[in-house]
Amino acid sequence: MTAELHPSIVALVALAANIAAKHPKQGLCQLDKLREYGVPEAHIDSVIEIARHIRDEAGGLLDLGFDEARGQGAAAIPEAPAKPKVAKGTPLNIAIAEAGGACCTPTPGGQSCC
């Protein structure tokens, strides 16, 4: 059985996805819904900041990969490593490296996107 998410959570996720995906509608419908649900503007601002940061970081990484491949030939594009299989309910002990190995960088405002 799938648990139903609260409509405000769905709207926050949809807003972030619209922004990160550069959707032409930009999540404006979700923004109206979030305000109707009484979600604080500070929470909405945080979601927008994180989504924009992820979008911009992804674009930069794609550009870097393209530029590297362009300079070294198409065979230079690395394949993504396979994700490890973890049994459901198993706690994850994930070490975060101090530099260069974190899952993401914080936003300019200091928000974590991990």
C-alpha cells in the first residue's frame, strides 16, 4: 500500500521539479497552491533556492562532461557507476568526504540539497 503524501508536499516536490527541469510553466500553479495551503514563504524560498542550485549544478556538470568529451573524443564520456543494491529497511551508513566527494554542494544561501 502506498502512503498518500500531503498535498503541500506534492506541490513542493512539483515546484522543485518544474524549476530544476526548466519547465516552461515554471511551477507557478504549485506556487499558488502552496500559498493556499499556508506554506510559509521561507519554506517556498528554500525549495526554490535548492531547485535552482541543483539545476545550475547539473548544467555545469553536463557542460564540463561535454567539453571534456569534445576535447578527447566521444569515447571519453564516463558511464555512471552502478547503484549498490540494499535490502529494504537496512540502515545506510554513508560516509561523506570532506572535499570533492559530497553528494552535492550547498546552495549560495547555505541550504543543503542532500
